[in-house]
Amino acid sequence: MNDLIQNIEKLHTTELGTIRIQKNLGIDADDIVEWCKETIKQANSIIGQGKNLYAYGKGIVITVNARSNTIITAHKINAKVRAMEKSDYACLNEFLYHSIFIPDGENLPPRSIINDPEIFIYIKDFGDRPGDLGVIAEQSGQVVGAAWTRIISAYGHLDNNTPELAVSILPEFRGYGIGMKLMHKLFKLLKENGYSKTSLSVQKDNPAVRFYQRLGYEIICEKLDHVGHEDYLMIKDFHSLKA
Ligand SMILES: CC(C)(COP(=O)(O)OP(=O)(O)OC[C@H]1O[C@@H](n2cnc3c(N)ncnc32)[C@H](O)[C@@H]1OP(=O)(O)O)[C@@H](O)C(=O)NCCC(=O)NCCS
């Protein structure tokens, strides 16, 4: 993050880069490089991936080549969703980790936390059991979110006909409506596969409770998980959903 901010005055783009950014964002700023610099200064987060740095903020992502300081492109955050394929299963580790609720101000747990059997059960041998269904969200070729279901004896288990949900969006992509889009696609997929309900378990103080309620989930009961967190068991019945 600091590298990009420290080198902000070195940023430049090409003529094609300017046209691409103006077209993608639908803006007509006179000086695209200055516009990008200002946007990058106010970015919520900047992450490095391969040779590029990605600055996220104001609902857009700006891609910069880290070595040459060239602004390559910029896009509106508008992920596409699709059914999960076998080749996507490798990313489940990452999305399982991000599905763990971390209250504001708490330190991130180590990545190894997902190996806890109570957590790993959500992805172990995924694809082998009835009810193993999933969808993913992609932004410019990068997988940025995943939602999947399983019928397992985990926190949110209701019965053997009700797949239980796990969902997460990469932190820098939260709050842009991607989760909502992903869930509607998942409901459709579940229905196509003969299911009429899905359940989940969520910590009572997770803001995602509101997200689930907006999606039509209802609180069925309260319970404690294995480490003593107070959770809601929630159910969504999408029987009436048009396939
Ligand atoms: C919950 C989550 C999947 C929603 O996806 P999203 O793309 O951010 O959601 P949308 O933009 O469609 O909707 C925004 C809603 O998501 C929830 N949300 C937004 N940021 C969130 C965050 N950092 N943590 C948890 N929930 C969040 C809120 O309910 C928000 O609605 P609100 O503004 O009324 O509070 C996503 O925020 C996430 O991955 N959160 C962390 C992991 C998690 O809590 N998973 C659920 C475990 S049960």
C-alpha cells in the first residue's frame, strides 16, 4: 500500500490506458492520471497480486503495474456470478478463512484456524456429497467471493434435506452488492437441484445477520457454538422462488 502512495507522483498511463479508463468508468475527466492519483490516495485498500497493485475505493478498482508505475486500467466493481466448477474448489480454503467473523478491533486469526475440524468440515472433500453446491463471483478474472452449501453435521445443520450455507467475499470487495447477487444465484441452483430450504449459523453480533434477513432468512433459534459464541440458526425457505 505504502509503495503505491510513496510513488504516487511517478504514476502515468498510455493513450490507450486513458481511453480504456474513460470508457470503463464512463467518466470524462481532463486528466485521467490526476483523477486516478486522487482516487488512489483515498482508496480503502491497496493489495499486491503478481506484478500488479490494485487500489479499491469508491466502487472501483484501479490496476497499476508495480514496477513501471503504469496505470493499466480501472473498472467499476461489478462482479459476475456463476456456478462453482471443480477447478474452483482449490479456492475454498481462502473463502472458508474469510467466512470467519472477526469483530471490529480484533486481531485476524492465523490461517491455520481453518484446520480446526469444526471449521474444516465445511470444505473437506467438497464435491463428494449430495448438497455440495456452490457459486462464485469473479471481478476481472479474479475470484472475489464464494457461497456454497453442504449437508453436514455442523453448526447450522437443520436436517438431512437442508443444505447449510457458508459464504464470504474478499474484504476489499464487501459492501458492493456482490454477496446479494451471489446468494440469489445460489438459491436458484439449490432449487434446480431439488432443495427447498437452506440453513445457516451466524454469530448474533455479525452484521451479516441483516444481510441474511434482507435475503429472507428467518431466525429459528439461538444456540452456543463450540467456543461459546452466541449464534442464530437461520432458515431460508425458497419454495416459492421462480426457477
Ligand atoms: C456477509 C457478506 C458475505 C455479504 O456480502 P457483501 O457483498 O459484503 O454484501 P452486500 O454488499 O450484498 O450487502 C451488504 C451487507 O453485507 C453485510 N456486510 C457488509 N460488510 C460486512 C462485513 N465486513 N462483515 C460482515 N457483513 C458485512 C451487511 O449486512 C451489509 O448490509 P448493511 O450495510 O445493511 O449492514 C460479506 O460481507 C462477508 O464476506 N462478510 C464477512 C464474512 C461473513 O461474515 N460471512 C458470514 C458468516 S455466517
